Amino acid sequence: MKITVKILTTIMSICLISAAAFAQDAPPPVVNVSGVLFTGFVYHFDNDNRPDPFINKHGFEIERAYLTFSKNLGDNWSMRATLDTYHNPSRSSDVYVRVAEAQYRNTFGNIDFMGRFGIIDNQLNSMLDRLGGMRWLSRNQMDALSIHPSADLGAAIEFGFMKMVTLNLSLMNGEGSNNATTTPRFTGVNTGWRGEEFNALVTVNPFSKLFLHGFYSYEKFGVGPATPDPVTGDKRVSAVDTHFGGGLAWNDSLYKAGVNITMIPDDFKSPAYNDGLYIDGWVNVNFKDLIGMPLTLNARVGYIAPDADGADNVITFGVGPGYKFNNNVQFALWLASQQVGDNDADMSIAVRSEIRF
């Protein structure tokens, strides 16, 4: 969501109303400020065959810069807002409101409850990034291919049972936080109405380091009365996308490893991606406990097997050593490649960093 006067006014109003409603007798809450910076130097080996001329350039880049403001509003309520500076190589950097949410938490017997509304994180993407611990090096497949936006306008509820099973249900606009107010609603053209999207995520944590998950997503969206179906050519005013899948992960101080598998059985909303099987695997090892030095080894592999006739399989791969100075600063050398069908792989090498405060 691009920042506008209207958006900022709305966010400020929500903050003031919530503060007045739930913390009238409390002292002014302390605002916590934190930030994350993803940056690096990138070199692309094959400059001539890249489809986007704006990412042919080699050099320094700031991929993402997050600035987060959060505060508690009494015992159960809190609020959070995150500004996202995204460097778009085809334009100047854009600033978005990535998150602007109010959150309620409580415990009822053995059930932990959380409710959120506003511009909220997509829980599946957040979980995959947390379990992989390598968002600063590579985006998870769901996020990178826009199968799920990383954040969206909507509401979510979450139930935790016995600290072992968690059920998260969300209803979102399906447009992504970057387009939450810039995409027009139903106008009879392809950029029309985009939602809503229902998501369900179940996670099982049988013991502290092992995580199992399954998910389902359903979206019915408008594409305009004059827009033909990309497969049949029939004119349509709406379409349905569903996808589902699951995976498992191990997460501890020594290593993080896991896999997420997604099945897309319907005509997907983006013409750039096809129905089929999507696999995303990762491993992240920190050798500090073994050798006394915080050397790391990071790797990610992705595989796409589309169902469409004539569509090529896609293999992505990234690997590289790193050094984690502390919980706030780390660097890595990252070699990445993408191969489509029998074509030569598109390769790049980068020195990437994550800096937090």
C-alpha cells in the first residue's frame, strides 16, 4: 500500500480510537521501534538473456528496509505498523505500509486465542520465513511467485491448543498490501475486483523443534466481463483459485531445514505461473556450537512442475557460506541460479547482509 495522506490519516485514527477504547486509564504506552535492512552487492553472469532489462545491472542494492512501530494497549491489546521501503529497479524506491494491525490476545482455559485486523501478515509466509531463517538471502516460493502476498488487508483469528496445535483462519482482500488501495474495485477491466481470499493453516508441534503444517486457500475474484479465460477463451466476470499443501521443518540453534509443497489445481490468477506442483526446500546451519565460530552454510532449492502442455519445469537453487556476528548482523556469499526447461541456467553471485536494530 503506497503511503498517502488518506492512508496515514486512517491509520492514525485507528490508533487513537483503539487507545481511547482500551487504555483510557493507563499511562501513555511506550512505543517500541525496530528496523531491518536487507542489502548487498549483486553480479549477474548472463546479462543478455535476462527478461527484465532493469535487473541486468550489477552493483549495490537495498532490497528491503523495514521500520516497525509497536506498542501495548493494556493487558490484551497491542498495535503494530511497519513501513516497507522496496527498491523497484524500474522506478525509484517506493514506501508502503506493509503492516498496520490491531491485535487481541487472551487465554481461555487451555486455549490461546489471537485476533488481528487491518493490514496483516500472511501467516503461512511468515511461518516459512521464520522456520527457514533466510528471508534476507531468498524469498520463500509462496512469496516470490506471488502465490500468497506477504501481507494483505483483512482479518485473522488463531487458536492454540495445548501449546501443540495451532489453527489460523484469515479472510483477506487477496490483492496484497502493495495494492490494497491502488487497485480499483470492480470496474469491468482486468485490474478490477480481486477478492476475497480465505486461508486456513494448521500447524502441529509434537515436540519443540519439529513443525508440521498443512494449508488451504480459496479465492474468488473478478477479472472483468470482457476478459477471456486464458485457457478456454470464454468471457467471464469471475474466477476461482484454490491451492493447498503442507510440509515439515526442523528448527533449532544448530540447523534449520524444511520443505513446503504446494498443489495448484485451478487456473491460477497470475498468467506467469501454471497449475501444477511447487516444491520449496531449505537448510540453514550455524556452526558456532560445533567449532566456536558463527560460520553458517545456507541453501535453498525450488522446483516447479507445471501441468500445462508445453510448459517447462523450473529449477531454482541458491547456496553460500556466511558469518553471523550476532543476532543483529550477518553476511553471506550467495550463488543463485534458475533454469527453465533445457535452457542454460541464469546465474548470479551476491554478497548479502541482514542488519537489525
